[in-house]
Amino acid sequence: MNPPAPTPPTPAPFVLVHGAWGGAWIWRRVLAPLRVAGHEVHAVTLSGDGDRAHLRHRGIRLAHHVADVVAAVQAEELRGAILVGHSYGGMVVTGAADRLLDADAQAVRAIVYVDAMVPLPGEGWGDAHSPEIVAARTAAAEAHDFALPPPDPRDFGLEGADRDWLLRRQVPHPFGPYRDPLPFDGERWAGLPRTFIDCNAPAYPTIDAMRARVRALPGFRVEVIPTGHCPMVSAPAALVRLLLDAAARAG
């Protein structure tokens, strides 16, 4: 009698975390393809952003956004999740992975950084930015009720209908997380499969230091999409292919 065929692994659930000024809405073009491929997909909106913009207040900090993702994963009882962070969302998924792994060593299977911040332990979102960028963002936040006003989507390489879509949907982003340090277990983080997706046409300048960092750190897989800072909008098919590849490699 032949032995029973091995049970194929359950497809990893994806947890998608947007960047500053965004919301769960920005992932709209990648949700269906990931689900058609057999994956459970959850897009999280961070406190004070997207459809939760009405809850923005001056006290929102990085810890609140980390807690948003942790709560979403735990409420859905996900295990073996692939956390995907875009831009500022890289800070959030790094912190969320650390907290989730504290509670369950199998909670997170991999992290994907989509043109995102890749912090080192104890580092803050603004720490890798030039003094000029830090000063400009601080001044902008002080002039806008402690929130960062959204940039023109042209800065992300978007034009036409895509630019108009972001102009309608972007909201000011809470400024509190900008200077918050993120403590986490760097050794455990380094043991996770980690992918960085470099979107460099045009390259968004505040991510430049991260592009260099991930190429210098051991253990990172670096992929390139020749598009702007928001590939889920400008190159969704290419992004889906890389996310599925990251899931396959994570096992």
C-alpha cells in the first residue's frame, strides 16, 4: 500500500500594512489576486489614517500602530503570517512581528518590506532621515495640528487617474510616531525570512538609506520593481508576483 500523500502546507495569510497618509484602501488592486492564489489576506488601517482618520489625535504614537496590527492578527487567530509593510509601515510590521513572536513562536512566517523603513533595534522612523527632512517634517506637523500633511502623489511617480485617486484618499498622518524609538529583538528578527522590494523609478528619497541598508545587512532578499513608491497602485501585478514568491520561499 502506498503511503498517503503529504498534506500540502496551508497558504500563509498576508497582513498588509500601509504607509503614512494611506489606509487599507491603498492595497485594493492586490487583494483579489492574492486571494485567488489561495491566500487569506487582511489589510489593516492604522489609527488616525484612512477610514480611521476621524480618530486621529495628538497622542497617537508608534506603539498604537504596532498594537493595531497585533490586535488584527490575534483577532483573526492567524498563525504563520507574512507581514507586509509599505514605507512607514515597515516600522510597524517590525514592531508587530516582535510582539507577536513573544506570544507565539509560530505567529510570523516572514516580513516583506515594500519600499519601506527597515529599522535597527532602538531606531526611530526619522532617525535615518537627513536633518533637512527632519526639520521640514517637524515644521509641517507643527503647522498642521501635529500631523504630517500628505505629499503630492507625483512624488511617488503617480500621474493621471492614479494621482487623482490618492489625492482624494490621502489624509494627514499622526506625527507622534516620527521620533519614537522601536525596541525589538534584533537576533530573532534576523532569523526571519525578510524581503525588501526596492521601487526605484522614481526612487522616493526618504527610503534611500534603507535601500543601502538592506544590501549591506545579511539575510535580506532584495527585489526590484522599476516603478515609483506605491507599487500596489502603479505595478500591482509585479508586486503580487513578488509577494507570492516570498510566501513560497517562506514555506
